[in-house]
Amino acid sequence: MITIFGVPLQALMGQLLIGLINGAFYALLSLGLAIIFGLLNVINFAHGALYTTGAFVAWFLLQYAGIGYWGALVISPLAVGLLGVVIERTMLKRLYGLDPLYGLLLTFGLALIIQGLFLNRFGSSGEPYAIPEALSGGLNLGFMFLPNYRAWVIGFSVVVCLATWFVIERTRLGSYLRAGTENPVLVQAFGINVPRMITLTYAFGVALAALAGVLAAPIYRVNPLMGSDLIIVVFAVVVIGGMGSIIGSIVTGFALGVVEGLTKVFYPEASNVVIFVIMAIVLLVKSAGLFGRTAQ
Amino acid sequence: MNTNATTAKSPHRPLTLRTLAQGQAIPILVMIGLFAVAPFVVYPVFLMKALCFALFACAFNLLLGYVGLVSFGHALFLGSAGYAAAHAAKVWGLPPELAILFGTAVATALGALVGAIAIRRQGIYLAMITLALAQMAYFFFLQAKFTGGEDGIQAVPRGRLFGLFDLREMMTLYFVVLAIFVGGFLLIYRAVHSPFGQVLKAIRENEPRAISLGYKPDHYKLIAFVLSAALSGLAGGTKAIVFQLASLTDVHWNTSGEVILMTLLGGLGTILGPVAGGVIVVALENYLPRLGVPVTVAEGVIFVVCVLMFRRGVIGELSRLLKRPM
Amino acid sequence: MFGGSVVKLVVVLSAMAGAARAEMTDNVIKIGVMNDQSGLYADLSGQGSVLAAKMAVADSGGKVDGTPVEVIFADHQNKADVGSNIARTWLDVDKVDVIVDVPTSSVALAVNEVVRSKNKVFLVSGAATSDLTGSKCSPNTIHWTYDNWSLANGTGKEVVKQGGDTWFFLTADYAFGHDLERNVSAVVKASGGKVLGAVRHPLNTGDFSSFLLQAQSSKAKIIGLANAGGDTINAIKAASEFGIIKGGQKLAGLLVFITDVHALGLPTAQGLQLTESFYWDRDDKTRAFSKRFADANKGREPSMVQAGVYSAVLHYLKAVKSLKNDADGKAVVAKMKEMPTDDPVFGKGTIRADGRKIHPMYLYEVKKPAESKKPWDYYKLVREIPAAEAFKPLNESECPLVKRT
């Protein structure tokens, strides 16, 4: 048995792979958060709750409409995106001139409402959601047995993240978005409907969260608390990667998932804390984060 | 009724009987009076919980309302003091006054540590650092043997205060807790209405100018942080003795969110606001479940409503109505 | 101070005045059912336990010598601080006389202390920690349905006997998990086996993949699941997803309820060995009781925890009737220990000085799908463990209440 630092290779590779899976969720969620923060300067505390909502929409679709996983992958983000439009139009819009603290508190309140409603209806252990037929079973990689579904999660997340990055960094729409972040007034003067862009950006960000929720449903069970513990870690990821930096959140998300997985092998008790330790260090050394722009 | 508009932004007002007689003395006395008679009408254990959280919220408000620093990890100070006091009372057999003091001391030390690290950054980054440090502490408490993990430290003895007062008697315990609360509250009042408080205000309103006048903001911020942490610790230590239990709930970030809610609801930057906020939130948590109303949803709705329409909070609005500072 | 002494005086006077007739505190006997109403243990306790308590009240005539009996309930959310607050409020303000059920050992331990300090009665059906009749035993508490020692003695011993001599534990990180792991480890080692390691997971873990991976790399023959409810279900599901069973390792569910088997389904759960003190299909008496229960519970058969609540409340009401008073918790419990128990759930039994209820335990194996004729027809009996052997011997108890001769 090969060992690295006294740990069997099998265990190491296994935990690394699981780390990548977790990293995929971190990346997707922090991507949405970073986009929202970049353009709206709002720290969307409701992101975790909307991720949970995405998973529940998938469950509802299966229970009551007979629409399975593949349909849910499309419908759930659209539905939650619509909800995002409503939230932005009715509530967030009123807070733009104020201290960003208020935006955070509002979204925190929204998170409590959403989570509370689900808790009330479903209880804290939630509902099971089956892995879609086409993705069940797995591959014996020798050092571990990799379920097909988990491989799909990694692959699909990478594709979505790269596609988003491409749109934002390499297309005209993306350039409007980036310009809007830097100087909304000027961009508006060019005839681009900035408020609508902002609304759509928020909707897109939360749609990404919902997509992550659908991906997560077969793995974690659809339960009301799935977002709340995740959101704190995702904040840490965004801060480390650089708030507002797209590539930063993607890379950091996957990287931190792997770091967490490695820590589980060598020092399991610290695996929950390691991300926060890194965040504290990064904040003290370079407050804008690893990929962020100049410090505020 | 003193309708002097400038008392709202009062200059240096020493805590003398004369200045007490004007300004905020009456609302404060009303509050203390209410708390003194309440236990004969309302379940004292509920009131004690409200008092502990009210003190916690007041301490938090010192930092947020008066200095303008947002901390997302304040539960760390509440909970760590609770664990420390519980451990001191149960395992070392210390009498309650020493156990609570020990808890406060632990929170103070942590406040100095966290504050020193956090104030090097501003705004949202400061908030994130406090969150990161609090989460690290949470997982430490989850793992450490002495905290008992999910079980918490149970069966914490109440003991005899100063060897004289048997804290197992409900009313004795209540008035001790009230005394602690009033003491902490007056300390905060004194700090805010003092030269120190004035400098803090100056830093919050225009930091570069305060620097140009020769003040070192970091010193002041750190002292405010430590003071806030210490009083949060006092609340936490007292709570552990009252409820004879120290658990993970008190160091979880949900509790950090709760104290923000209490302060916001009560009124940022008012002296009585956090007290009102603390009492209301504890009351909601106690009585809503009996009515079948989901507490989390109610708290969320209050957050949203307060942020959108009601930013001054209960006491803030009351203060505006009565045209006097509260 | 003053207020407390006045209350005490009033209680003493009213107790004295009521010597001849049945004089219950506040002229009502209030039973408080506290458990998990919405979380991972809600299926095995929850509203089902409330129903069981109400059935026991109805079977006792709904009153005790003219004093009405009320049942209230609350959700402790599996948190010790919430549970102890509810207990305190119930006993101080709501005049509750007895608290029953309380799954989640950390909450049970906290409630145990509150009830002890206020001299009321605590009848534990849901929690498992043997400490309730060990180091934390109390003259106000009776530990009813089962405990960790009996589970270790049942499932643990049997699995080792069948050749499972190397173990790795997946332990829920709180009082119950640690206690169960401790008990089973002792049994494994005493039977000549070895414990290769353990990993602690937080209560209510959704994703067991990384923990199971560690169990896999330990190469232990048996992966012991020292957890319960939703956690056990998730662990078993994940084990099947990650090919643990195919890889040759076996799972030992150390605390599995019939509600878990129902949630897992027979294809996944078949062959699992478990120890319970009650099965709805055991004999005619249990079948009759369970039919009444299921008819009022949407067709779901009772778990042993819910059945235990029925048995406990029934016996409590008998004791209170005989004593004609419910004010003194210690006295009621002493009476309950004095009277032998008899009910359709556990049959005939006794209650020991340390507060441990004694009855037989049963080792069951989950049927294959082909062997089951209808829903809830899940178990076949492997062995009945007689009452005398089922629980920790009294002379090994750490309970201070037990007199040593």
C-alpha cells in the first residue's frame, strides 16, 4: 500500500475527489455571490436560502408535476431567477444609496423567512431525492468507487462556471456588466438600461444558486437547513477569492474544496476550520482577496 | 418634559444628578422600575433570559451604534464566557461571583485578541474577519472535550453569591441578575456620555479629521471592542449560571445574527433601544412557538420590515415621537 | 427568597389537607410529552408518542378518581438548552407533573437535572444513554424502553459471534453516540474482537461520504453505526452508493427503529440485524395495541419508543391512583418501582432501584423483500434475550441509589 506522509494513497485520493465535489458547490455558489456583489454591492445573505429553494423546487416538480431531474435543472433556476427579480425590484432597489450593511441585513431577513417557511412545512430532516436513473451506479477507480452522479456534478459545474466566466469576461453583454460596476452613471448615459441590467444580474446570480441546489438534491437530501451552514463557508470563499472577482471565486471554490478534503485526511478535526483560517490570513495580508482588485 | 432639541446630540454630559434629572434619566428609571416589579407578574426565568440578552445587545450596540463597527461574531464572547463560567462553577467549584468574573475575563481577553486583528480592516472586511474568527472558535468549542460538544456543560451549580445569597431561590437570583444588568447598562451609559464616547463619535463621523486632531482611532476602537466583548461576556457568564447550562447554541453564528436583530429592532445608537430589542426578541422566541407561529419566519419578517421602513427601531421611533433622546 | 417559602408552605398545607381524598396538584394531572417533532427523530417519536400517551390516558379511564388527566406536548428540536427551558417552564409555570419521552440523550440528561431539582417525574422512553441509570441516575427518573447497554448486548454480541471481529465506528458526536460506542466497544473486546478506529460526525449529517471513506480504508469487517434516526438512514444509503457493501464490509446498525427500516425500504435494509424491545407483530396483545395505534396514526405502526410512552404513562397513572397524590415526584417513582408492571406492550416487567425498567429484549433480522407479505411486515425473530440478561447487572451499576451489600 503506497502511503504519502503516512496516509494510504487510497484514502488521500478518495478524500481529494470528495473535496472536488464539495468544491464544485463552493464554486457555483460563490460565483453567484461574487457576481451579485460585483454589480450590486450587495452581500446576498439569502444565497443559501435560495440554493435550498432551488432544491425544493426540484422536489416539488418531481412530487407534484412528475417532472424529473433533467427538467428541474432548467425549470428550477428559471423559477428562482424570477423570484430574484421580484426581490430585487420590490426590496433591494430601495437600499442602494445606503450603507451596504442594510442590504446584508435585508437579505439575512429574507433568508430567515425562506428557511423558516421550509422548516415549518417539512421539518429539519427534509425529503429524499433520488439520483436520476441515467447517472446511477459508478466507476471503480481502484483507489475508490466513484459514483457516476458525483462525477457528473464536478463536470457540469466546471462547464457552467467556465461558461459564465466566458460570458462575463469575453462578450459584449459581459463588458456592459463590468462597465456598469465601475461607473453606472456613464454606462446609463450610453443608453444602456442599467437598472434592468442590475435586476437581471441579481436574477442570474440566484439562478446559479438554484442550479447548485438541484445538483445537490440527490446527494444531501432536500432539507431546509442545507443552505444555512453552507452560506458561511461560501462567504469565506468569496472573500478569499476576492469579492467581485469571477475567476477568483471559481478557482478558489474548487481549490478550497480540495484543501478541505486534504485536511480531512491529515487532521480531520480541523477540516471545518481551515477555510476560515485561510480567510483570516488572506484578509490580513491582502484585504481584497487573492484575485481581487485594489483594497477598499 | 425637556424638549431641548440639542440634547439629542448632547455635548459632554457628566453623570451627575443634575444631568441625570434632565435628558435620559426618566426613561432609564422607568425601565429599571419596570424590571423591578415585573417578576411578580411575569415568569422570572423568562425575564432573566431577557435581561441577559438585553445586556448582550447593549454591549453589541456600543460597537455598532456608537462606534459604527459591525461584528458578525459577537456570539463568540457570549458563549465563551458561558463555557468558562460553567466550567469554573462546575469543575473548579468556584462560587458564582467568581465564576461569572472568570467568564467575563475570558471574553475580555478574546475581545482584545479579536479586536486587535479585526480593526486593521474596515467595513465589510472587518465584519468578515470577526465572522471567520468566531467560526474558528465555534469549531474549537465543538471539538474541545471540556465543552461537552452537542451536550454542552450541564448541571452547572448556582451556588451562593458571596456565600450569603442562595441563588437557587428564584427571586434572589432574579434581583442579582437585575443588578448585574443595571451595572453593565450604567457602565455603557457612562462610557458613551464621556470624553471617550465623544471621541468614538468623532471617529465614526469623520475618521480622517479625528486623526488630524491627534487622536489614534485604532486605540479607541480597540478599547470599545474590548469593552463590548467584556460586557457580552458578563451577560454570557450570568446566563450560564441562571440556566445551569452552557451549550453550542450560544457560540453559533445564529446567535450573532440574533443580537444584530435585537439591536436593529430596538434602535441603533439609542441607549434603551437594545434593551427593548432584547426583551421583544426573547419574548417572541418564548411565546410564538406556543401559538404555533414559526419563530424564524417572524424574525425574518421583522428584519425585512425594519430595514425597509423602520430603520430607527422601536426606541428610535419612540424617541422621535417624544422628542427626547432615549 | 420570600416568594419561594410561601409557595412551599402552601404546598405542604395542601398536601396535608388532602391526606384522605385523592388530592392532585392543581386538580389536574398534566403529562408533558417532549420530543423531536420536526427533525431526524420525529418519525420514531413525534406526534406518535403524543398519541400513545393519549391512548394510555384513555385506557386508564381518562381520569384518576375524578381528577382529569391532560396531555400536552412540545418540540425540543434535539437541543439541550431548548429542552431544559421547556422543562423548566412546564414544571414552574404550566404545572406539569410528569415529563415523558425525550429522545436525544443530551436533552434527556439536561431534563433529568431539571426534574430532579423540582422533584417531579421523568419517564424516558426515547433516549438511549445508560448514564440515566448509571452515574446520572435520579430518584425522580425511570428509564423505560431500552438503553445503550441492552443494544450493545444484543446486536453487538451477536455480530461478533457471527464472525464480525474487527470494527470501525461511525459515531454521532454527542452523549448517545459516545455512550453507545463505548458500550459496544466493551462488548467487542470482551468477545475477543478488535476496534480499529472511530470517526465522530455531527448530529444530523447529510453527507456521509468522507466518513464512510475513512471506514473503508480502515478495512474493518464491520462498520458500526453508533447513530440513530435520519443519520443512520443517510449512512446506510451512502454506504450502498459508495459500494461499501460490495467491497465486502458489513454495516451494523446499532440503533435501528422500525421507522428507519420503513424509510429505507426492504431492498436496502434486508439482512440488517437490530435489537428492539417491541415489535408490533410479536404476539396477539401487541397486535391488538398496534392496530388501535395505527388506525389513529395513518396506518403507521408504533415504534418501540412510542409504545414505551404508552406503557410508561399507563403505569404512572396506576401509581398516582394508588398513592392518591402526584405532588411528590420521588414518592410517585418509588411507588412505580414498588408495583410490578403489566401491559400489552412489554408484558410483565419490573422497575429496579436504579430506575431501570426491566423486560425482555429481542434480536431481529430484517426480512428480504420476498419474505414480507405487507407493509411493516419487516422483522423475523433471531433470539429473545430474557429480561434477566437484557440489561446491565445491578451489581455493575454506577448509580449512587443502588445499595451495595
